[in-house]
Amino acid sequence: MATLNDYLLVSGLLFAIGLAGVVLRRNVIIVFMCLELMLSAANLTLVAFSRFNVPPNGLPDYNGQMLVFFVITVAAAEVAVGLAIIVALYRARQTIHTDELTSLKG
Amino acid sequence: MPSYLFWLFSTVMLIGGVSVIAFRNPVSSALSVVTCFVGLAGLFIGLSAFFVGVIQILVYTGAVMVLFLFIIMLLDLKDEEKAAKPLLPIAAGIALVAAFTVQLIGILSRTPNVIAPNLDKETLAAAASGFPATSKIATTLTQGKLPDVHLIGHTLFTQYNLPLQILGVLLLVATIGVVILSKRQAD
């Protein structure tokens, strides 16, 4: 049986991978995907805590899974808005590489 | 969940994650994210969070990643050319990630470890007394099955009703915002 620390380690590694992608990659879309990876790593932590911390009635702690539900929904909204911004950015500058996006003024 | 399934799904997830940043082609990266999320959904289902696992597949790999692929193809992105990258930012990034990982392992080695509490038939049947006897949740629990979706619905609509409404407003605002964002650039 996998223990709580195994789940926390795996989720921490996924978060580290996402962080590495955000820092290392220069394509805005891939940076955005790595943000999604980091959000999912947080979700894995929440679900693991929900399973391993059992309230008196013996069922998993569903408050944690509620938070995951809300995180997933907010992430979906965030992706829609973020991708619209990226498309607008591409139309204005013809590039989505972070190195070439150096000024805020359009 | 047996140990080997945990390590199988974790490996799939972590390999998917690493290949997201390793591939140069954005489409390959997007498909690696899909692989990563499928492994993650396996872990969710292994933690008896069936609803979250299915939602992870449906919403993330089904909708969100298709949206990503759609935008990648709309913008017609080419592979990143192998330009000489400045070495200092890369070294700083790797050092940051390594420091995070070392810290994580250090903390985890000192925290008390927990094994998963049992979710066997007796526990589930005993939990049925907390719900009305004729309800679907209670009857399913008495049969020794975990009515995951019913329990999530119960929690969502009793304890989290207001956040759910606010979430609906948020989705509406996001929809309107996206329409306005894509309208404005047409002028």
C-alpha cells in the first residue's frame, strides 16, 4: 500500500516539474500548460489528504474533494481567458516567445 | 490500490510531465500533458476519488487540452529553433527546482507517515447510520460500496451551495470576458 508520504512526494515532484517548465521554457503556451501541471499537483495533494484524513464517520473527507472540484472549475475558466489573451497577444505582436515580449505597451 | 499500480501511474504521470518541457514541438508537449493527466486520474481513482478522477479526464484531458491543441494549431506554431540559450537563467531555474526538491524530501523524511485508513465493507456499512435510512447513499453504503458521486453531490449542495453559485457567476464572467477579448481585436 502506498503511504501518504509517497503521494506527497509524487505530487511535489510534479509541482517541481511544472515549476521547471515555467522557468525554463520560453513559449507562452507551454508555460501555461506547466501552470496547469502545478495546479494538478496541488489537486493530488488535496485528494491524498482527503483519503488519508478520515473524519469520525469513516468515509473520506469530502471537503478536500470539494476544493479540488472548485480548483478544476476555476482552472477551466482561467484557461479560456488565458488562451484568449494569448491569441490577442499573437495578433498584436506575431510572437508568443517570452524573450521577444519585452514591453507592456501594445 | 496495490503498490505497483501506484508506482505505475506515478511513473506515467512524471514521465508525461518531464516530456512536456523536453519536447520542442508544442503539439507533442500538449499530448504529454494528456499522458500526465491520464496517470493523475489513475492516482485519483486509486484514492477512491472516482468522481474527481473522471472529471480530471473529462474536463482536463477532454476539454482543456483540446482547447490548447486548438489554439496551437490556430496560431500555427513552429518548433522552437535551437537558438543558443543564455546559460545563467537555465542554471538559476534548475538550481531553484533542485532546491525545492531537496527541501521537499527533507521535510517528508521527518514528517510522520500514515497508511490509508480502511474503506472495507464494515466501515462503509457503519457509516450508513449517518444518513437517512431510505436514501440512496445509505442503501449503497449498506451494500458495502462507496457512493462517491452521491456523497459529493450531498456535500456540494448542502455545505457548499453559496460557493457553487459564485462559481456559476465566475464562469459567466469568464465567458463574457473571452467574447469581449476576441471581439475587441477584430476592430
